[in-house]
Amino acid sequence: MRIFKFGGASVKDANGLKNLVKVLEQVGYQDTFLVISAMGKTTNAMEGVVNAYFQDKTLLAAALQDVLDYHLQVLKELFEAPDHPIYKDVQSLVEEAKGFLAWNKSPKYNFVYDQVVSYGELLSTTIVSAYLNEVGIRNSWLDIRNFIKTDNNYRDVDIQWEKTQERVSQGLEKGKLYVSQGFIGSDENNFTTTLGREGSDYTAAILAYCLNAHSVTIWKDVPGVLNADPRYFEESQLLNKISYREAIELAFYGASVIHPKTLQPLQRKENPLYVKSFLHPKDHGTMVGKGEGIDPKIPCFIVKKNQVLMKLSSLDFAFIVEDNISDLFKLLHDYKMKVDMIQNSAISFSVCVDNKFGRLEELLDHLKGKFKVVYHEGVSLYTIRHFDAQSIDSLQNGKEVLLEQRGKETVQIVVK
């Protein structure tokens, strides 16, 4: 079986779904599993619903109606019959989300987030499945929550691999075309969980691992894996081939094309991963698999924006040693700070973190009791793999460099 993952950009509107059909017609769809993300910016819209629920319930009805209207517009352009059953199906899903918010008693944001935001994927896959059937591409819609089982650490779950393997092995038939959701799973109580932003790639990798899949293809609006994000860097180049190790390094540092968790299960089973353009499906794209390094071997640029750089120094000029560092990492873990870069000297410790869960102020209050703390918000962390002097100069030009760290193959620079 092949696993195809289509992201939100590929199914953002009616034309996107029509193009998805063209892709399947060109590359085939027998014995294929489609993993589909929420349409366009629906995940952001569903986050807006959650925020309205917690912050201002007078905005809740309008936020849900916006989600419904967006999907209804897509339906009008895809289905000629105004009484097609898909309209009722989509309406029912939105009503289901509304019903959950009406009876929910949990005050926990992350729990509510997972229950509500997941409807983006349920809506998109319901529409994609119905449209494929409408144009003669027979498929089976699956609720992926019945297959991918996780713990209940909402918004940041771990996969329960044995249970997931068992359900996937028993529940799927060869030779069919399946349509299902990325990004979501369920815990032991069958509450919905999410795998993290961009988690649909991870879903595809989980399925590939459990099915011993032939390959995974991630369909993007770019020709493949580029050496730099064209939104931030000029003259980006296509990488024809990347080894698992190199791809894991790039993902670890924040390359946006491949989700950081996606590559480990693929590497364990040696499932090849292709990143290809849904606009030019016959083009080769990028292959990630066994081998060494990258082809061509050129500098690869990665940027993480809106980071926080903290410099901690001891109040009494004492050394910052193992005990201090252990305590610091425990605090960073407790306050859910993703560490992207560290550097320490005898009496100072610098760390660049992603304040993903908005708990910076709490952490700073805790740290200021033990350390002198200097911090900068809104900084950018640049990483260059396979750097050379020219690539470093191009980044530093005109920027205030706050921190720099070099290794054999990688340089990281924090700039303001």
C-alpha cells in the first residue's frame, strides 16, 4: 500500500479537490491510503472557535458559522445537486462540535482544543471522500481515531504503538482506496487527541510503519524539499535526495517541509518518503531514504521566528554546573518550553526557546529567584547545515547577532 498525504493547501478550495482528482488519475489510486489535512486555514479557524469558547462566548456562534460557510462554499462548487447528502453530513459535523461545547464541563484548554479542532479534518475528509465517489473514484472513508491510539497528554501525545499496530493490521484491506484524517487519534477513553501542528505527516508515517507500506508521498505546493524556505530566502534549490539521517537533522532544526516526528518510524522500516508537487505530480520531487548526505550538497537554511533568547547567570558568580543545568532543564520541561539552542559558560547559560504554550512569564518569575535573567522576545534563530563563509555572511548582513554557535556541519545564529 502507498500512503499519500495531502495538506491543507492542496484541498483549500474546490479547485484544490479537482486537482487532487487529477493527481490520482495520473499516478493511480489502487491500494492507496489518503491522509487528508483540514482545508486551507480551517485549523486556525477552529482554534478561533476554541478561543471564543474560553474568552468570549458571544463570539462562538459566529466563529462556528464562519467554518460552516467556508465548507458550504466549497460544496456549492463541487456538487450540482443542492440536496446532495454531503450538505447534511457537513452540517451534522458542525452541529456535533457545537453540541460538545454546549455540554462540555472540562475547564482544560488542551482537552477542549483537541475535541474541537479535530473537526477540521473530519470535515475535509468527509467532503473529499464524497467528491471522489461523485466523480467515480470509489473509496472508503475511515475515522482514523479508531486506529491511531495515543495517551491522553492532549495536544502533545505519544503513540501507543502496539494498540495502533493491532488495529491497523486488523482493520484495513488490500487493494482499496481509503480516505482518512491526518493529525488526530484517540485515547483509551475514545476522546479525540491531536498529534501536534503539521501532525498529518506523522499520521502518514505511523500508517506506513504499521502497514509496511511501499512508500509515503507528501504532496506539497513546492517541487520537493528545498534547501531553504522560499518565503524567507531567495534562490532556493531543490534537493533531489536526502538520507534519513540528514532529513532528521533538518527536521530537528525546524525545516518546515517534514514534521520532526515523521522520519523515525519511516527509518525503522526503511519506508521511502517522497515529497512532490501536487501541481506537477509526474515530476521526480525529493526522495528521502537510505544513503548518505544530500544531493546536491549545498548549504541548507532554516529559520525559526518569534523565539525567546534567555541568558541566565548566577547571582553570586558561582559556576553553573550539572546540578544547576539539571534544574534548568526540568523547569523548561515543566513550563513546556521547546529548546532549540543552548550555550553555557562557567557562570552563564543561554537558551533559545519556543514559547509555544505561552508560559514565558511564569517561567521567568520562577527563574528570577535564582538567577540574573536577561531575555529577548521576538528573535529569529537561523540554522545553516553544510555552511560556508558566504552563507554565514549572507545571514549576518545588516542584523544584530545575539548569539552564535558553530559545529562541524552546522552553525546556529540568533539575531534581532
